[in-house]
Amino acid sequence: MRKYSVFAIAREAMRGNKGWEEQWSSPEPKSEYDVVIIGAGGHGLGTAYYLAKEHGITNVAVLEKGWLGGGNTGRNTTIIRSNYLYDESAGIYDHAVKLWDGLSQDLNYNVMYSARGVMMLAHNVHDVQSLKRHIHANRLNGVDNEWLTPEQAKEFCPPLNISSNARYPVVGAALQRRGGTARHDAVAWGYARAASARGVHIIQNCEVTGIRRALSGEVTGVETSRGFIGAKKVGVVAAGHTSVLMDMAGVRMPLESYPLQALVSEPVKPVVPCVVMSNTVHAYISQSDKGELVIGAGTDQYTSYSQTGGLHILNHTLDAICEMFPVFTRMKMLRSWGGIVDVTPDRSPILAKTPVKGLYVNCGWGTGGFKATPGSGNVFAHTIARDEPHPINAPFTLERFRTGRLIDEAAAAAVAH
Amino acid sequence: MLLIHCPYCEEERPELEFRHAGEAHIARPTDMAAMSDEDFEKFFFIRSNPKGVIYERWRHVHGCARFFNAVRDTVTDKFVMTYKAGEPQPKKLPGAGK
Amino acid sequence: MMQSFRIPGAGRLTPAKTMRFTFDGQSFTGVAGDTLASALLANGVHLVGRSFKYHRPRGILSVGAEEPNALVDIERDAARKTPNVRATVQELYDGLAATSQNRWPSLSFDAGAVNDLASPLFSAGFYYKTFMWPKAAWKSFYEPKIRAAAGLGVAPDQPDPDHYSARFAHCEVLVLGGGAAGIAAALAAAETGVRVILCDEQAEFGGALRFEAGAKIDGADGWAWAQTAIAKLSAMDNVRLLPRTTAFGYYAQNFVGLAERLTDHLASPDANAPRERLWQIRAKRVILAAGAIERHMVFADNDRPGVMLASAARAYLNHYGVAIGRNVGVYTANDSAYAAAIDLKKAGVDIAAIVDLRDNPSGPLVEEARALGIEINHGRAVIRTGGRLRISSMSVQPKNGGGERKIAVDALLMSAGWTPSVHLFSQSRGKVAFDEETKRFLPGIYAQDCISVGACNGTDGLAASVEEAYAAGAKAAKDAGGKAAKAAKPKVEASENWSRGMLGAAPGAGPDKIVKAFVDFQNDVTAKDIRLAVHEGMRSIEHVKRFTTNGMATDQGKTSNMHGLAIAADTLDKNIPEVGLTTFRAPYTPVTFGAIVGHARGALFDPTRKTAMHGWAEAHGAVFEDVGQWKRTWYFPKPGEDMHAAVNRECRTVRQSAGLFDASTLGKIEVVGPDAATFMELLYTNPWQKLDAGRCRYGVMLREDGFIYDDGVVGRLAPDRFHVTTTTGGAARVMNHMEDYLQTEFPHLNVWLTSISEQWAVIAVQGPKSRDIIAPLVKGIDLSDEAMPHMSVREGRICGVPTRLFRMSFTGDRGFEVNVPADYGQAVWEALWTEGQKHGACAYGTEAMHVLRAEKGYIIVGQDTDGTVTPADAGLDWAIGKKKTDFVGIRGLTRPDLVAAGRKQLVGLRTNDPKIVLDEGAQIVADPKQAIPMKMIGHVTSSYWSENCGRSIALGLLTDGRARMGETLHVPMPDRTIEVEVTGPVFFDEKGERLNG
């Protein structure tokens, strides 16, 4: 892999940009690999990269039914934060944030991680209690998160409306300064390039149609649209399609897949300097380097694999955005789209071994998987390589739904009394 | 916004009048307390989440307030049919080839 | 200033109706009916903007919504600034003020244009390859620079004084697009009597007839026919015409979103008129008549001001009466540019030359051009243009190489062919198919009840389009229940026909190292950028798009997508369909947030629920808090009191005398029927069968997983009637939860559920004097402790109105909850208030209520529990009926981790320093000296200053809490560590004597 740098750019500028290499190769699939990863999103490609880099396992294929990074990796609103309540969650998300910081250099690919701060708004007494509980827990877990008054919140994000006349006035905010955004496509491409350079095969347009198991139960490989590919170990990292794939191996999952929409505005000069989220009015917003306001909407209420959702969902989202930012009503929605998110009963992911020997699953990230990408890939690679979870992902088992040891971040946000 | 046929009201109404209520035909066991942990997990947490035909529950919450069942394709979001709660899971779907 | 490019006698506008406007502060004159673009062109102004990346000077490319270049800021006043407005769409009004964007210090001298010189450094995706060293510099230096350079216009910085409206509508036939095809379809459908809606994004219907001078229908000029047809449709009751209305999104089951622009074209809009209106239309049938969009030629420096789509130049001439130059060149790969050249020539404009990439163009248009003496260079290419802020020349070369010839021009028309507008069809989830012969994507497999007609369906020629559209309109109406059509269909007598053209880079696009042959103008994506992306391994068109940003600008690739795809396919040596087509996403053109938001702003963002006594509380100075949609009284400060002082006084007064509290927001459900008690047994953990009528019980409701879902006092009014209360936030979901079980799991039970939350206002009268306060007003109820003990309920009258009177307490003192029909709530409150005054009672709010209940260790579900707490955790296992064999949650409760040791349990916490009030949410540790990350063993759920206890009090959830009584633990704060002692949760009147005090 030829290194990217400002010197490389200057060199190529001199010779008409003719010398750039393919960022990743597109080999024909081999008949067998040590590890097959299903799903070439950020989590899957990250898993392959860390298998190669940290565990020396390079005989790896990442299979993708479409184009790499084309699922939720390329469809999310790129928010990064780790201010989760429970130790388990703070552990895995903060592991990711630590990897984000330095990922560009590690991959030699500018993923544009920008710690511009994530500010979560409180609109009532209950929000204050909930956010302060997070702040206290985060501090003792070594995760930065601080309380802001409404005035401090406005200073941090000038277009924010903190008028007490608002329907749900801002009464405070929790700010994680290390939170921020990154460029989603670059994450997929950066991992793909770095993994490919270490010998990983990335095979696009290759749909998995079956998971083959030996009579004794263990995984032996996958049936694909390009034929059978043998594998000693298979990792399923397929987000919304996890239930479908795991079903091929006879494992039923505690998952449901929902449409999640997002939209961007036309690009404008810098106006929103950070990420702003509000659970009470249901909206989150940031501004991309290109100038588009990036706005996340909610899920539709029904399960679906259609990658589309209803207009009324966007409607509610923009209501909320314009409630927080009344100055934006003259802005225009440029593009909207949908993804398929797989949601677990406790809204926390599953990164674990499965009842099937040689089969591993990384799923259930719901609406917030992007932020975890490096951490998830990193510990999932460990889980596959060592056939045992890393301490960080050890709590994120499948068994917790049987035993009741849930990691219920949604419940922790609780409901208004 | 989907258009949903309420089998009680016998008309199509916009999705805003309805609330989705999860997978259908997962009956609560009569002898609940005696279930094994595994069976409880299957009952309460495991979902089929199919890509294709799903049997699901809806409630016409801002209408007749009744719960009913629907058959929908999760790829196209098109409804195949709806039917009243308590009616058996249809074996043959309208429009099905075989 | 003179409109020196306005041609007398040309176009359809009335020259006498002049209008003044400014652009970048300079004054100009236009004519009513102009767009900002046509008015600028009439004044000879071509330079209107700068591109995104290289800050290249840009002019006006098009005459419609596909415009990538001519974006301006329109400022009505300081609060009514709209960025990124297409000059080609903005209608002129008198006094319009427009400003160019993305340039500094001025449009003609833009410092950012230095990027253009350094462009070899800025190849596609260059930013992924650099700005990584030193690490900290990305956020502190590079990114701010990139951000400042990016963006286009400036976001408004004041709240928008305009308002927006919304309508829902139904119709049998919805026609999207009001060109000849759309009008013909609407005519056919309308004649059957069904409801028809016809929309078009332009101010006037007519579509391409605006420029097609050669069209003749029913004996009239095409445009005149369109206006006559529209007048006819307008007179029909079953037809709604929506001009200035863009169908932007096609959703499931023929649900279409339309944005109607109502005032942006007016000089002085009525202040009461909405600026835009969102239409959400459910149609039985949809007819897509979206037309086609002309593509530009991709060659070096094809972006200079003065270079324009041929059809646009023709529209500026034939409709607006404006010549785009005096000496115009033409570069084309199809016939349509000939028609433009012919019209211009006939209007007196010199045509320097037509350069046609085709070897032997022929046909009537070519012949006519030749006959007019226009020079035609076939088999040749324009390989570059000259000029800076305006094109000055074009360089022509045989397409396979050879001698160059430079021809002076002041404008250049281009046409590479036409792209059918399949956007809405694709949004409807229909599948497009590539037509190899004509090299275009056309509607293939339909997914919804819609049909494409005319140019968007690939139907070439006006006659065929009208024929097809009329038949489709009649069929759609018939399928949707209309009568058979009877009127005659429009007869097309003359039209222009052309098709074909080319896709991708023309010879002038390189493969040169440095030429900029623009594919996507706004985002500065050139042919070589796309080749580079492919070269770097981007093989999917989605990768190419994202890596180069082709098609991602505000025009969403309307002119650039097909060229980009063709160049990628060519570079990969693949067929176009193998490379794929990027997804068409809503909206078709950008939609104002305000239009989508409509009235849902401020107070109308979310309904505000107020209790019957809200007015009284407001009049008595209450401060309110938001709890869900409710406004609840928080506290009642007297003059000079802060919240702390007011709450202390309220708490003191309640325990000394009494207090009145508005508890109306609690959810209330009536459970009635022969099986009511059986149902209650299944839904709550408690036993209910043996509860006597007239008595109450505190009920705990679980989810099936065993965690606390809700709680509340339940009164049994009669053997078959329960009055259930829920938490304020839980009212709706508890009702839903109950209905779910009743309808689907326990349908054999004979029970009815009725939400009565809003039927009853609830006044809590709490404190030692509570009975004395209510007694004079109550009739028909014996209030003695013997007749009505704690936790009982009676029906009778108060102040002459019916009441359900509960004797219950959420303070630990003697107390009542007076339920009265909501309409009487305030009157009864006022009567109780008058009585209360005699005893020194106060009104108190939710804060005092919280303090008083915490003094007694009563939990608040959602504050002291969080969805992971079991009854045992909360010290409520006494509320579980031990002999019961079933209730919701019974199995969940016994799962391994819910009965394991080490669960968090509800405890009281006393700070060693009684003056310190803990922070709610603060974490508890055993060892305060440990390093971070610390082992946290619990957290504070409720914490207050208790005036009645003379110290702070707190509740918390603590690992093995009940086994830790008396232990000293630590609450680390940022600035200090607070020592706390673990105690029971009751701080006041531990024996509970005051309930009858």
C-alpha cells in the first residue's frame, strides 16, 4: 500500500494524478478462508482489519452482497459519543472513541473524526435527572461529560433557541467534548484499503444464501451467489439482515429490523458547530464539512426491509428541528433516505459467540452503531480470533435475554413520571 | 404513510390512526409460571423478523381501538390481508401462487 | 439600466410592465413574468455565481429546477433571507433583492478562485489522503478552513416571520407535470367526472411548449392551446390545478408529497398568507408526466458564463423575449440545439457556427438551419472555450483530432440529448430499465398504481406523447371509477421531433491531465475526477458518486448523473446497466423545512394539556413544569420567595395544617364487569379478589419481563368496578397495555376498560386539617376514621356535585383525594381553598409533593425505578400476591439474574453533613480512593432538602442495599467526596402514626 500524504498529493499533481493505486483490490473468491465475515460495512471491514493487524489472521474474506459501505455505514448521521450510562456500554463505546482518536493515522486515511462536541438537551426535570445521572456515572468511568446551563449551551451552539417561551424550553444540557462526527464513507474505505493491504479479500456483489454446517454442528462455510466458500469461522456483521442470515444457521435472534430515516439540507456556510441531540423533542442535528445540516429522524413503527419510510416521520423530525432552531424554517431539505436498523429488546448490541461452533455474531446496534465502529471491529476480531470475548464485549451476550442480565440503556433513560 | 384496512371498521385508514403491536401469533402460555427460562426467552424476546411475509399485530388506536392481525410483505411494505384478533393464522394467502 | 438583450416582439411578456430589482446591489429593470435569470440575461448579465470547490465563475445553465450554477440569496428583509435560490425558478417581483453567494470579496474577483489554479492538488477525494498530520490539526486547523470554504449561501439568523400551511387531499387521478402530456391526461381524466389534481412546478402550465415554437395543437400554437386547456380545466369543479407546485416525494400506496409556493413571487405578500403549503395527497391513480431534462456537453471549460443548455436559450427567447448573446455558438450531439439556433437566427441573433459531433446529421431541422445560412461543422467537437467571466470563444477540432479553429462567440448552446425524468417513478419503487438503443433509463416494472406518459416515459414527439397521455388519463379515470370519456382528444398538427444524443465525455473532455470538463457543475466534478475514482477502485456507481460527490449538489445530479455513469462505465469498459444507477431519493427538488413543518411551531409544536384548575394556579402565581404534554404546578412562590423558600413553606404547611394539590394529571382507568377482579389479578401483582368494595389498595404493575411498569392506588367502588390510577406519564401506555391483554390474551373475561383521566379532576387535600377542610363541603359520606379509614373510597357529593372521594395519602399525613367531574374542578378547588384558608392551608406543587413523599420513602416510578427494577428491588415484594398462580410478570420475575444476589435495592441515604443535598443521579462508591474507572455500586434517585426533617434526605438504588444498613459510603463529586450513611427509606414518622393524626 503506497502511503497517502500531502507529498503524495503533490507528486501526483505533478503527473496528472496517474499514479494512485486502487484503494482495495477486488479478487476472485478463494475456495476457503480461515475466517469469512459477512457484511462489508464499517464493523465488518473493521473486524477484518483488526483480525489481520492484531491477530495475524490474514486469510480472511469479507463478503458483501452489494457495494462495501452501502448499508448503514453509508446511511447514518455519523454521530460519535460514549456518554452511556452503564459501565458495559461506556466501556465499549469509549473503547471506540479512543480508537477514533488516531484512526486516520492508523489507517493512513483521513476519516475526518472531529471532536466537535455532542450536546444532549434537557427540557424538563426528568431530563435533568437522567442526564445528570449519566454525567456522574461517566465521570467516574473516565468518560468526559459535563453539565451546561442553557446560556452555556447557546454559547456552544449559537443558533439554538433557549427561549423560555418555547414549547419545551431548554433547561440545560450535557456536553461530551470528545464526541463529534466522522466521515462515514471514509471509514468504510479506510478500513477496506488497510485490510486489503494486509491481504484480506473484499468480495463485493457476493450475496450469502446459506450457511453450511457439518453434521457435528460446526460451521464449514457459506453458500453464496458466487458459489460455496469454505470457512473455519464465520462472523455475521450484517446489521438489519442479521435475522435472515442467522436463520440460515438455524439460530433465531432477539432482533427486529426497522426503517430509520435521515435527511440533509442544502449546504450553507458553517452555522451548527457541534452535534445537538434531544430525546424529548426527538431530533438530532449536526453540520457536515460540506455544509449540509445532517438530521436524524426516528424509526417507523413497523418492521421493514424496504429502506424507505413514511413522510410523516420526516415531518415530525423537522418539527422538532425547527422547534430547537426556529431560524432554520427557510432552509431546504435536499435529500432524505432510509436504512434498516436491527434492534434488540434492551437496545444494546450483541457481540458474541453463538450456540453454533465457529459462528459469531455482531449485531443489534439499533440506531447508534456508527459511533462504535472501531471498538466493535476491534473486540469482535478478538472474539473470533481467540474464540472467546474480549472483556469489553463479554457482557454483550446472546444469553442475557435468557438470564435477564440486560444492559438496558433505553430503560435507563426511563419514562416521564 | 401506510394505508391500513381495519377488519373491524371495514375500511382503509391512514397509518396515523394505528399503532404497530409487534409480531402476531405468539400466544401467552396458560401455564406461564411453569415455563423454562429458554421458553420464556423464546416467548418474550426471540422474534422471527422475516424478510418477506410477516404476521403482525396492529391496533386501530385512534379508531375502534381494536387489536387485529395483518399479513404484510416487509420488503415492499404491501399488506396482503388483515384479519380479526383470535382468527387463525391464514394458511393460504390471497394472491399466493401455489 | 437598459434591457439591451430584450428583443422587441419576441416572447410572451408585456414590455410595458417593468419591474425594478437589484443584484449584488446594482439596480436593473425586468418585466412582469420574468424569472430572475431571464431578467438578468435581458440586461446582459451572465456571471451570477461561483462554484463550490474551485470558485469558478458561473452563469446560467438552464431555465428550470435543474439549475446547478445560478444560485443566489434572496433577501426580502433581515428575517426573510433565503439562501441557494435558483435564479431560473425565482419569479421576478418589483423590488426583488438578490445577492450572489460563495465569493469573497466580490463576484467578479473571488479570492477563492486560487483553488482553481491549484486544482491538480484537489483531485477527487484528495481530502481523504491528507490533513492527517499533525493529528490535532484536523480539528483545529484543516477542518475549519474546509468548512469555511464549503457551504454555499448563508443560513438565516433570525426567526422566520412567514408561516406555512398544510393540506391533505384525496383524488382519483393525480397528474404530476403540466406540460402537453400532463394537460392531455388531465383533460381525459377530468371529462369522466372523477376528482383530478394537476400540478406543475412552473408558474404557468405548458412545460416544454414554453419554448417549442413549432408545436401546433387543435389549430393553435402549442402554448396557446395549453392555456386554453388549462382555462377549461380550471372551470371544472372536479379539477384542482396547482401551479408553482412540485411533487417532491412519492411514498407507499400512492401517497405523494407536494410543495406549493404561494408568495415568493409577490412583491408585497399578504402578511396572513402562507408562504408555502404542503400537500399530502392520496390518489387512486397517479400519472407521471414529468418530462425530460436536457444534458450538457462534457468538454473542457464547458462551465464559463454564457454557456447554456440549448432548450434554455430557446425558452429565454421564445417565452421571455431575451437573447442570450449577439454571436452565439452551438455545440450539439442531437437535433434539438438546431431548433434553438434557428429560432435565435430568425430573431436576428448571429449564429457563429453549429458544431455537431455527429458525422452526417440530417433531417428537417438540419436542413432548415442550413437554409438559413448557418454554418454547420459536423463530425467536429468544441474542445475548449476561452474567456474568463464570460465565454469569448470556442475552439473547434475534428472529433478524431486535427487542426484547431478558434471561433469568437459571446454565448454557447449545448445539447447532448435528453434524460427522461424518472425520479418520481423510481421513488415509487418502480424499477427502471436501460434502453440500449436510445441510451436512457425508462420506466420498467411498476410497483404502484401509476403510469408514466410522454417524455418521462421515453415517448418521443409531441403527437405520440399527447396520444399516450390522453389514453392513460382516460384509463386511469376509468380504473378509478370514472365514466367513459366523451370529449375529443387533442389533435397535434405540428411538432418537433428529436431524440438520441450522447452520454458521457465528448472529445474535448480529455483524457487530458489538466482540462476541466465539468460533469457536475456545482460540485466541480470533472470527467477526469470520475476516471480517477474508477482508477482508484471505485467500481460501483454509488462509490463513484460518493468519492467524487457527482450528483450530490443541490440539483441532485439532474444534468450530471447520466454523464457520470457513462464515463464510469466507459472507464470500466462495462455496459451502463452493469455499473448501476444511483438511487433517486426524495425530494425531487429541495423542499423548505417550513413547508414540511407547517403550523407545528411554538405552542402548536405539541399539544399542551392543562388541568381544570390551571387558570386558578396561573392566577395565584404558580410556576409550572412540563411533564409529558402536561403543564403541572411546580410550586407557588409568594412575593420574595425563591423556589427553595416556597417549597420549604409548602412542605411545612402541609404537615402543620394542610395543603391542596392538583393531582388531575394522574391517569385514571375504570375497570368494570363481572370479571373485573380476575382481570385486575392478572394485570397487577397484588391480590384483588378479597378487597372489599369501598377499599383501596396500592397496585404494582409489571411488564412480562418482571420489571416495574407502573403503579398507583386502585379503589374498588363495587364488586364489579375498579377505579384505577396510573402515573401521569403512564396513563396512555397502561391503558394500551390493559387493552392488549384484554383483547388478545384474556378475551374470555367479561370486562370493559374506559379511560377516565380527563373526566375527573383530582384535588389532593393532605395534612392534619384535611378532614376539617373537606367536611363542611361533603354530603352523604361519613368521614369518621371508623366509617372511612385510610385507604378507602366513597361516592357522594361535594359542593353539590358528584365525587369519588378517596382517603389516601402520598404525604404520610391524613389525606384525601377529591375526584370531581372535570368541569367542576376549579369551582370545587376554589371552595376547598376558601375552607383551607380558615385552617392556614396552602396550595402546593409537584416539588413539595416530591419532598413529602420522599420523607416517607414512597417511590416515584420512573424516578426511583428505571425499567430495570423489580418489586423486590424497590422493597415492594409485599405487594405481590403470594398465592397467585398467574399475573403479568410472574415468570419474568424468577429469571436467574432477577433473583441473583447483588441486585440494586432501594435505600435511604443520609449525608453525614445534614446540610449537604446530594445531586440526583450522583453515583455511590464504597472506596472513594480507587482509581478511575471506579466501581460504582449505586446511585441517588431522589434527593431533597427536607424542611420537616431539618436535614437533607435522599433515596437511592444500591447494590445489596438492604444488607448495608448503617454502612458509610461515598458519593464522589467533581470537587469533593460526600459521605453518606445507608438507612431505611423512611425519614419521617416511621411508625406511620400521622395517617390518622
